Amino acid sequence: MLGRLLLVLFLAFVSGSKAQPTKPNFARLNTASGAVELKELSIDVKASGNYATTTLEMKFFNDNERVLEGNLELPLPEAAYVVGFSMDMNGVWRDAVIVEKQKARQTFESIERRGVDPALLEKNEGNVFSVRVFPIPINGYKSVRITYEEKLTPQREYLLPLHFPQTLNRFTLKAMVLNESEMPVLANNEIQDVSFSGSNGAFAVNKSWEKVKANRDFGFKLMTENKERLFVETDKQDKGLHFFQTQWCINLQPQQKVAPQSLCILWDVSESSKGRNTEKDLAVIRSYVSNLRNVKVIVATFSVVLHKIKPFEIVNGNCDELIAFLRQGIPDGATQLGSLDLKRFDVDEFILSSDGITTIGNGTITDLSRPINILQSSKTANTVVLQAIAEKSGGQYLNLNTLSEQKATAALQSQTMRVVRVSTTGKVEVNEPTAIETGCFKIFGRLNGDAGKIKIEVGYGNHVVETRELEVLASQAKDCNGIVVRQCGNNEINRLLKDKAVNKDKIIALSKRFSIVTDYTSMLILDRLQDYIQYNIEPPTELKAAYDSVMKVNGKTSTKTEKEKLESLERMAKDCRNFHAIDFDAKLKAQKRLEEERLRMSQNSKASNSSTPVFSEWIDTTSRQGTGKISILLLDEIGEGLVSAPINIIDARGANTGVGCTADFDGKAVLDNLLPGKYSLKCSYIGYTMKIVKDVVVKPGVNTHVNVRLEPEANSLGEVQVVSYRVPLVERGSTTMSSTTTHRSVENLATQSVSDLASSTAGVYQEDDAQGISIRGGREDATVYYINGRKVIGRPNVRAQSYLWTSEDVADFNDVVAVQDTQKHIRLNVSKQTFYDLLLDSRTGSVYENYLRFKPIYGQEVAYFIDAADILRDKGQNAEALLVLSSIAEIRTEKHDLLRILAHRLEQIGEQKLAVQLFEKIAQLRGEDPQSFRDLALALEKDGRYDEAVEQFIKVLKGNWDGRFPEIEKIVLNELNHLLSAHPNIAAAKKVDKAWIVPVVYKARVVLTWDTDNCDIDLWVTEPNGEKCFYSHNQTLGGGHMSRDFTQGFGPEEYVIRQTQNGSYKIQANYYGSRQVTKPEPTTLQVKIFRDYGTSSEKVEEVSLRLDNVKETIDVATIEF
């Protein structure tokens, strides 16, 4: 089975203040079965002028027994951008190419499903880059290189934090500094035994270590004065074009601004605010407000909504109460800058402390009429948005990662220095200048001839206080390894990103032109030339000639033409109309006659006193007309197949009939050539409780599927346990070897380590590292500890007293099933009901308070937020439920399946507009999935935006979709016609082809969707006569119809019936299987159950459920007619 490996390579690029969060456990590739470790690391840094290029080469080893996909996250400094990505393919490095983001991801996932080698690098929110690599072979290596460029700090400092906790086989560090007259010095550097050497403008570090941890920062500072510098480089694609960049430093004395009489502090308390250096933010605020002496301050805290608004009167600079209030904020919820309505605040200026990453809703602050000063101290931030807010409002953008508290305070007290005007003569084009930071700014541009001049005017507001001129000559051009050209391209991209939706096409063109990853483009590596040809992707240089030769002959691969698509759509609409013309009453009558005939045959058989069971006559070793079969899947308690398990048909007395079969290696078996009727199956296995499955219906030509799960017998071999909680010293009836250690004996021992305590028991062996133990030769991961009533498997790695909760805290909860050590806390893995009880326990606080209490332990699990929000919603606390739910968006800002779960849950608590905005984001992220547009259409319809909903439905109907989504158009035809029947006069109705109009009146309609890609979940509906409608029996005699089976997508699967029978319709969902190449996660289902669909009496019930295990079947609902 393919699994997942997760590498969080979180390089926290910060300098200056040491008030930083504790270094986390970086660069570990976690999987369900262990971890894939980084074995070798090589870092190569090249610095010249005010820029540095860093290349990281990483080699990983997979010692798991599964082929894995690698996921790597790489947060970069705010001004850094990725310019190179490559992967080792059988000893040859294959470079990536720039591809539009949606197409790159779609291509990667399509090829990955075929088991071929692709690699993908994408840019996410906050300048975080993610890498997906597949496959990492069993007991094999995979190496990747990532290259990024960045500008040095205004102090000309370079910092590379290295937080790799594991021991590396080899670590190599190289650094080269060029074009400097003075030797660089180490600064903010923690690595010993490294130093620069060299002369004549070239200085280097070259050091290697073996069996070492790369967990110390490397940093240096260039000592040459930060003065005016001009760099010119000729474009390699056009020799007559020259790119240039210049840095100017203005030695003007800061001019004090008019002190504000009032200000408003906008304090971000979203979940992601935990990533800010809030103490430094508070220090700057304290310093600035104290110096104002007497001022009115309003504090507005916000996350997904505006929270508390509190005024303060600062007298004689005393702002202790203000700072204390800001410290009270508890991070929770998503970020939505658009929740800030600044018009309600009557103040002179604002201070905004946030990372600027809107993860849900509206990210635009509309009122920019007064200065908004930005304090940015996060490792990852949307600097383009924050800088634009400061620039357009006349405020200042202060990066506290590079500025000291004193310099930030001085900047807040001063007028904003800016470039007032830039004019040129000659063939010079100039980009927008950068903001002035600590007196310095940069200008980028291009020279289309031999010479040109630039005139720059600098001042405060529109008042010019200094003018300078610069001549740019083509003769000044040098080979800078492309960095000047790319810097100019990146500067233009950043300018366009300020209004990125409007400039999308221009950004994509520049990204391809300069090979820079952007919000709209990614880097993609494919294995074979055929893959580049199939997906119309221009390959890297080494494959370009062969690619061009093939494409010249064959041309681009074509998709389904518009005519073919419309013809296919018309056929589907015709199928829908034909379904409504079927006379199911006649079919039901035929079924009744068949049942009467079967009963008559059974009675005749009994009258003859035949000793042979009647159904033995129905078995035919040859093909008999009208027979069916039963396919059985027999599983144990953890979902594994029971090999060679016997399965027998039994009669009404429970006796074997002599007809049966044996399960294969996967627990699968087939009973074939059975006459129509109902059967009882007996399934058994040694050590398991026998189970009888009754009333299995067999129909002519139908393969009936039955899943059976056996449970271990009560007296089967249990777990070997070392327990240390209140149980009898001798337990009657126990089949396990156990030892009890009480608190009294612990008090008399020198050690308090759980492992040490356990190792004092006879038969227990402890490893030399004093962590893992084994019992009578067993593996350490087969050892189970019960500590204060909590179960720990493997290495507890905790001290006996270091628990977050006492035994009394969970004394009432007996179904605690596991415990883990998580950053010095104990984590309880409990059943859902026990978890509900924990949150509802009024002794420890309100539901929301208990949620906050447990969040440090469970905060990375989506299920935690969903379950907590369900409780709050059930109690009518929708405001708190919104905070809890929206936190999901902060976990991974572009993880579409999480966002889909969140959007559906927001609908359930009445936050329809936020849900629509999320579905719009999903449609942008996953434009290759028709479900993205279907979900958006349904959300728009629910929000009353019917014309827009029709537009999205039409996108699904006209789109060319992957074969993973068969006939999704049929379901959308039902939903589109349902909308039009209710709102026939909307303007968008004219855009709907008359051939697409189909009847949509159903007595019952059930729709199942889910939120995890590459999963196969089946909708089952069992009708009152026992006939089950599902993927392999999609048309019942009673008129029920099931849509096509989605085995790799997100659904939907749809059951419809025009006229119901009297009785119960049982609705179930079966988690048939998963094709995920990452670790399977719990899958959230949405089930909508309609009565009288398409009529004035229509009613709908919505159910959300979670499936945790493959092969799990869950009862959704039963509806009566």
C-alpha cells in the first residue's frame, strides 16, 4: 500500500531579536509506519552585491516497507523566490519547468496514479513553498535540489537557520561572497569551526562534517559600506536588452511627524497569530505609545470576525493596562482582514499587527483614507498585501524580523519618506521603486539601447527634498549569472501581485519568461519524454530537441471537441428523460409473480419430504439462465482479510447445506450459480466469533456484495501489559502476563521514568538508551503501559509525573484507548463519545473553554475542530462554532479537502456568504475538478444568487473532465433543472440549451459526497422489499436508480426513485477503498436526503458523518414512506 511521508522543512528566516519561538522538530518525514530521515544535506550560498542565492540539496532514505510520496514545506524569507528545482533520476539531475499551477498539479496527480516518477513545487500563502515527490522507493533514496534567491537585510546580513535535529551521515556547507573589498564577518552565527578566507574580492567558507546534527544557524555580514550600487546584465534571450538594478541610500535626517491625538490598534488574534513575535510587537507599541504621552487608544481584536473593542486613555505614557489587555488575546479562528470596518473608528491613524494572510472570506481593507502602519513579525506573511496597505494609506511597513525595537519606534515617529517621482531620458524603462527601508531603496528597469538617464526625486508626501541622477550604460553590463535579470522580473511580478486577479495573465507570462514560481505557476518534473508530449508541456533543455521533433510531426494531443461534448451531454439528458418513461409498476408486478413461484416451489419441496435442501437444486455447475451470485468479503476486527475462512449456506434450522466456499488470501470469496431468492450465510474462523448473515438477496444476473467483519472471541490471546493504575494485584480470568506498580512503591524508588519503573519487573528488558523496553523477547512497540488509567504503546518517553491531566480528571471516562507524548504534554486518544463528555464537562469550564484547554494537544487534527464545533452548534453557540471551524483554514491554507469540509460546515451554522467565498477559493485551487464548480453552484443557489449558480452549473456541463468523474453531468442536469423549475424567469435561464431540460420530480433523492480525493465510497439504499441499490446493481425493480460509481474522486453518488413503496428505505455509506498515495485520513461525508424533490412539498435533511477506516460501513438514515 502506498503511504504518506510528511517533511516539514520549516526554515524560520528571522534575524535581529532573539525573542523567537522555540525551534520545533524540523526536517522529519513522518508516516503512519515511522519516519523517513534526511541522511545528507549540502548547502551552497553565493552572495554578491545585496543578493544571495541559496541551494539546498537533500538526500532522504525510506526504510519503511511501503513506497511513499514525499511532502516538503519550505517557508522562505519575505523577499525570497524560488528559481530552481531538480530531482535525481537514476544519477542524472532533471530540472523542473514552469507550468501553470492548475495544469501542473493536474498532471502530477494523473501521472502519480500511474506510479511514474513526477515531482511538483508550488507556492502557497505567506511565501511558503511545498514540494511533492513520488515515489520514494522501499529501502531507497531520493534526492532533490531547491534554489532560491533573496535580498540581504538593510544591514547587509544573511541568515540561514538550520533546525535539523537528526544526525546526518554528511553535512556540507559552502558559502562564496564576490565583489566585496572587505572580508565578510560571521554574524548571528552558531556554527563553530567555520570562517571566511580569500582575497581580491572573493571570500569563501567550505566545511564538511560527518555524523553531525545541522541544528545551528549560519549567518554572516558584508562589511563594505551600503552605498549606491548599479548592476547591469545583458539578457541572454535578447542581446540588445539589458536589465539593471540600483540601490540608493538617502542620508536625510528623519522629520518628526505630527503626533496623533488618537490611534486604533488592530490586533490579530487568529490561530496563525501564534506565529508572530508578539512580544516584539508589544515592545514597539509600548515604546511608541509611551512617547506619545497623552493619547486616546482604541484596541480592536479580530480574527475571522471583529471581536472586542476597548478604549484606553493613556496619561503620562502609562500604557500598562493597554499592554495587559493585548496579552489576553487567545489565538483562535481564521484571519479575515475584510472583517475590519475602519470607518467606525474616529482616530488619526492605525497600527495593524498581523501576518496579512486572509485564510477565509474577504481579504481587502477598503478604507485607506488614514495612515495604517504595519507591524509584521511573522516568519511567513503576505508582504505584498501588507506593503500595499501601508503604501496606499500613507503608513509605514515595518518588518520586525529585520528592524530593532528602537528603529521601528523611530520610524513610527517620523514622516514616511518616499520616492516622489522618477523620470527617464533615452531608451530606459523603470519599474516602480521599492519602499524606502532604513534610508535605502532599489530601482529596477531595462535598457533597450546603449545609454539612458534616470532622475529620482525623494521627499515626504509630495514635497521633494533631494534629487539625484543616474546614467545607465550598456557597456557596464556584467555576467551576474542571471540574478539581475531575475530580480528585475521578480520586482515587476510583485508590482502586478498588488492586483493579482486583474494581472493574472501578465504574471504567468513573466513567470515563464524569468523561470520564477508565482501564485499562478509551479515547477514540474516528469520522468519520460512521452509524459511531456502527452500533457503538452515543454520539457527542460536536454529533452527539448526530441520534444520539438515529435510535436512537429504529431502536433498537440487533443481533448474532446465542443461538438463531441455537446452530443455526449444530449445523450445523458435523453437517458434522464427515458428513465422517467419507464413503467416500474409493471416491473413490480413481475417481481411479485416471481416470488409467488419461488414460494410454490419451496412448498412442493417440503411436501415431498426430500432430504436434500431445496436450494441445492438451484445450484448448477453449468451456466443456468436466471442465476446470480454472492461475493463475500470477510474481514477481521482491524479490516484485514481472513485467509481460508469457510463460508457456508445454511438452512432455516442452521444446518449446513453442503454448499459453500473458502475465502482467498484477501478474505474474498464467491458463491456462484444461485437461483433467485434469500440465503443465510455462516462465516467462521478459528479464534473468532461465528456470524450468520441472513436474508442475502440473489437476483438474476446480479452480483450481490456482502461485507462481513468477525470479532475475536472473548478468551483469545490479549495484550501483554505493564500497568500502573488502580487495579487488583491479581485479576481473575486474565489471559495476559501483567505486573502492577503502585504509587507507594514508586515513591520509594530513585527513578521516576516510566521505562525504568517497568524494567524493574521480572522478564522485562530495557534498551541501553533507557527508553524502549521489551517483555520476554517481544518488540518494544508491542509493549503497552497503563499510566493513571491511560494506555501508552511503545516508548512512553515521559516522566511519571509529567501529565497534563490527573487520573481524577478522566476518572469517569473508561474508554480512553491510547496516550502519546506531544511536546511534554500527554495526549488522550479517546472515543468520540468520551471526547464529547470531556468538552461538555462543566466542572472544568464551558465547552469553548474546554476546547481551548485541549487545543494545544489536538490542534493539528481536523477532526478535533469538527467535533468541537458540532457540540457548540448543537448548543446554539454558533459564534463560537465559527471560531472553531474557521481555524481549520489556518492549518493548511491551500489544502482543498480541508477547505471543502470547512465550507460545508459553515453552511450548517448559517454562514452562507463565508461558505460561498470558500467554495470560490476551492474552484480557483481545483479548477480541474468538476465538483469544485458544482459545490459553488449549490452554495450560490442556497445564497439566493441564482444566475451565478446557473453559470457554475454550465461550467460543469460544458467542461472536459478526467475519466475519474464519469457522468457527473447527469447529476448536475438534475440540479440545474431543479433550480430552473423553481426560478424559471431568471436571466441566466436563456443560456441553458433546451436539449438539457429534463424532468426532476422524485419521491426520494439521496446524494452522497465526500471530501477526500482518490477515495471510493459507495452509496447503498436498501428498499422495503430487501433489494439493495448500489454501484453493481444500479436499477431496482421498484424504480430506484443509482448513478455511476466514483472510485477516485469526491463523488457525488446519487440515488433517485420516482414512486416509493410503503416501508423503510435504509441509507448506508460504505468506505470501499482508498487510492491515496499519502496517509489515509478520516473522510467526511455529506449526505442530502430529499423527499418530494422538485415539488412544492420538497423537504431536505442534511447529514454530515466521518468514516475513519477503509471497508467501514455506516448507517446514515432510514426514511419511511
